[in-house]
Amino acid sequence: MKTYKYPSTDQWSEIVSRPRLDLTQLNATVATVLNDIKARGDEAVREYELKFDKANLKDLAVTEAEMDEAEKLVSNELRDAIILAHHNIKVFHVSQRFVGQKVKTQEGVTCWQKSVAIERVGLYIPGGTAPLFSTVLMLATPAKIAGCKEIVLCTPPNREGKVNPAILVAACIAGVSKIFKIGGVQAIGAMAYGTESVPKVFKIFGPGNQYVMAAKQHVSLDEVAIDMPAGPSEVCLLADETANAEFVAADLLSQAEHGIDSQVLLITTSESKLNEVMAETERQLALLPRQEIAAKALDNSRYVLVSSADEMLALSNLYAPEHLILQVKDYEQLAERVINAGSVFLGPFACESAGDYASGTNHTLPTHGYATAYNGVNLDSFCRKITFQHLTEEGIRHIGRAVELMAEAEQLDAHKNAMTVRMKALK
């Protein structure tokens, strides 16, 4: 990790920069695969599954027998943990249900909103070096609460054509039964365009590698909506002299092990704490099974020493992290001043892992600075707000002339006339 001590504001843009790759070739590959799937459907999907996931598939759908087999392969202890996490996620997202109110803007003019679930949604669940069965809960649970009629889940199989059993058990607990053994770009294409086996959806959710992210952005241009633009995962941790160095190092490494393009940013007001964390990070890194991945992620990462809490927070808000951890004495006061972040973890015991799995908040969050404009997935992500309005004759009398004048000023005579004929009918 690169270290900055009392950097000038001129250096801040360098500190908050993310790793950048030349995606020209990647985007070309993604476009080719997507166009092929759009043209040839299941046949193309099976070919790309063989090419990319090394799985020779006759059928793309997960069978009932495979679901039953998965139940036997997952321990009762893990199943209970998944059930606990599902409960907490459900409780938190149920609390987000929208209650619309009818509003009288003028006498005779009533307006209101109604929340309506997206009918068909697609969930992408990574299943490579880290099979993210927790993401099944994070996406399927609010989709079910929202009332989505059809939930399609795609996840890559292993070389034997099997899906990770924990993913299938989580899907069962969350109430998803339409599951396909498809990974990567081909999964995004299948859900976006529809194939003989996979229904076309209206919105796609879920994380993935750079190919998956590029595919989601590609299909969002003309086919389907997506949850958010996203990139590699990241964390920003603010620490003062009261922070626990062991906790801080563990939090940084828990993020770094996601992938080689992940990024961690430590900002502290204490030089002695910085030195402690650096030593502790090296000690814990040596013990990690995913040590090589975490070490490469740390190459993209920074330790920053600043002079005050104000400067610490200003730099964090500029970075706009996916995850923000506040290991500082006055974390409640500091939290009130957070402007840009996906999800915030307060105090020494609120590790990112809690939010990733079982606290109840959603872990599908904006990355790469998109937290300046996007929020993480929530219940509203699976709904649309439809507006309604009702006008009586009295309403026409109150706003009719204003509508005529405004339409006339915009030179839209037919708009004006639609109101004029109603006003005349009142006389």
C-alpha cells in the first residue's frame, strides 16, 4: 500500500483514484458474445458455457433433483446461518414498504403515487473463486417482498455442470425456483434478450467481474434496466487514536481478498495508529488462504495520514466509497456528516462482514465513486412508482387557464386545446 503523510489537497485526486484498465478489447469481446446470444439463444449460451466455464451442458435449468441434492450437501449449521441472515434482511427490507398518500394540490385536483413491482427481474450470482450465496439473499429477498411475479437467477456451474449447493439452498430459502446454470456475459445476454430456456427480464441485478459489468452496461443501452453501474469492490476506513489496530487490519483485508482489482483506503489522524495497522496488516496477510489475491489488491490501496477529523471526512466524501467504516471515538457525530457512501459501519464492532452477510442491510452497493449519485439496492429497486391524478370540474376552473398559458408559451397548440375544450364544456 502506498502511504501519504499530510498530503496537500493537490494530491487528493491521486489518492481517491481507482485502478483503471484498458477495456477496449474487453468491450469488443462482450459485444460479440451478446450479439451471438441474441441471434442464436440457448445454442450460443451452451457453447460459451463450454468455452468459459468448461461445462458441457445439455440442459441449462437447475432441476428439482439438483435442488434436493444441494440440501443434503449443506450442513445444518450453515443452513441455520443462512436462515438467520434471510430473516434479518427480510425484516429490514419489509420496513421500506411504500405507503402512498393522496394529495390535494388545488381544490378539485388530486394526485398520488402507487408502488408497483417490476414483473420480471433477473439476478446474477457470481460463483467462481467466491460463490456469493449471500447475494442470493440480498437480491431475492427484496424481490419477493416487492411482489415481483417472476425471478430468474443465473449463476455459473463448475466443470461438472453443478451449481454451488449453498447458492441453491439460499435460493430455496429466499423463494427462487427458476435457476439457470449460466455464468458471465452469456448469463447477462440470456436474461436481457431471452432464449428458448431463459425468460427475458425487465431489470438485471447483481455483481460480477469486469466482463459481467461491461455486459450489464451494454444491454442497459437498449434492452433492460440494471441495478447500477459498478466496478471492483472497495472500502474506506477512518481511524483515530482509539481504533483497534487488529480490527482495522482485519477490515482492510476482508475487502482486499475480494479480488485483485479491489481497493482499500485507510485515513487516520494518528501516526502511531498508522504504524500499528501497517504491521498488523502484514501479520494477518501472511495467514490468509487468499493471500496472493489480497496482496495484489493492496498494491492498489493507500494509507493516508491527515491532521484532523474534518480533513479525514472531507477526503472520504470525495472518495465516495462503497463501504465506509468509522472506527473513531465520535463515530455518531461523524456519521451525521457523511455525504457520499454506499453503506456506513459505525464503531469498533460494526465490521463490513456484518453488512455483507447478516445485519440486514443490503450489500449490493455503488462502487467506483458512483455513491455520489446512486444508492445501494433496496426495496424500491424492485418497484416503480406510478403517478395518478384526478381532476373535477372545479379542478379545471382552478388550473385550466394556467395550463392554456403555459402550453401557448411553449407553442404547443394541441396541448392548449386539450384544456380549452374542457373549459368551454364547463360554461
